[in-house]
Amino acid sequence: MKIGIFTAMEKEATSFLQADAVKEVVGMFTFYHLALGKHSAVLCCPPSVGEIAASAACQLLITKYGVDCILNFGVVGALTPKASVQSFVYVKDVVHYDMDISVTDNIPIGRYRCFDDVAVKCDESLLYKAMQVNRLPAVRCASADKFVDTVERKTALHKNFGADICDMESAGILFACRFNNVPCLLVKCISDSLTDGAQEYRNNVYSACKGFFLFAEQLANNL
């Protein structure tokens, strides 16, 4: 099996790059070829954060490198007081809350007509296998090209979409995989709490990323 790995920022890839990896540059994207457990893997670091770069990166992993699945590791913000900083969660489904064609198509904000619901499900088979390795909460992620850093905005996302965490990449990753019928698993570590924002993120982002490679190896050995 060939596993695709996506991290939105190089700091999220730091633990992977401590292993032996062969670097390759394609356009503005940087790829690293490495071993992950018993499988080969290709990790992609895009030139920018955000949904568009994430979607383009995953499309390259699928079409250029022929990966069989994509594992995403990244940091997220908490939208409820239940989610503690530095804790890991799986994403069970994603809402792209920036999507809004409600005026023209009379459908809810966040809804894509090609999907059954506002919340788009992640691959249940991969999620089940991941649960056999690490039994973690499976939560909903609100995703859009915005860093959410106030209690009011975080609370509104939870109230309006039932989301527990938020980030700037998950919709781009999941939708690219769904469009190509490639399974993906989203693994997140919480970097900032409901009541804090950018400063707490800056304080925690590097430590939150430290365990990603070990986590990925454990998952890969169960695939």
C-alpha cells in the first residue's frame, strides 16, 4: 500500500522529516518519500495554508503518486469547553461553512448538492481501523479559510453547525478524496481552546505536532 500524508504546514510535518526521507519539488509543492511502518508513504507540504492548497495537494497525491489513502495530521481550534488543549481527536465529518448558495439554490449554508448533507462524512472503514489503534473521540470539524480566534465566533460555529473543532484545511482534503473515491483519515491535535485564540495557538502548535509521526506509524501498521 502507498499512503499519502498531508500536513498543511511544514511545522506539522516536523516529526515526519526526522525520519529518512527523499525530497522532491513539484511546482510549488514539496513532497517527501519515506517509509511508514510496513508501507511506503509520500508526504506533501503545500506552499500555503487553506482549503485550495489542501485540495490541490491531495489531488497531486492521488493522480501523480497513486496513493491508496490519505492520512492528514494537523492542529485545530476547540469550539467547546470539552475539548482540551494537546488532546487528539479523529474527524468523523466536515462542514465547509463558507459554502453558501442558499439564495440561488434554496439549500442550507454549507451544503454541496453532490453530498447528502451539510456535514460530509469521512471514510468509516479507516476510522474503524484507527479506533483499533487509538480509541479517541470522533468529532465534527467546521472548516473554512479563516482563523477563528474569538469565543463568540467559535460558539457560533458550534451552535450553527454542531461542530466541535475548526480548521482551515479539512474540507479541501476530504472533498478532494471523496471526489476521487480515495479514503482519507483526519487526525487532529487541539492547539487552542474555546476561550483563547492566536496566542495560545502560537504557544502550543509545535508541541501539538510532536507526536504525529509515531501516531501515523501505529495507524499504518494496522492498514
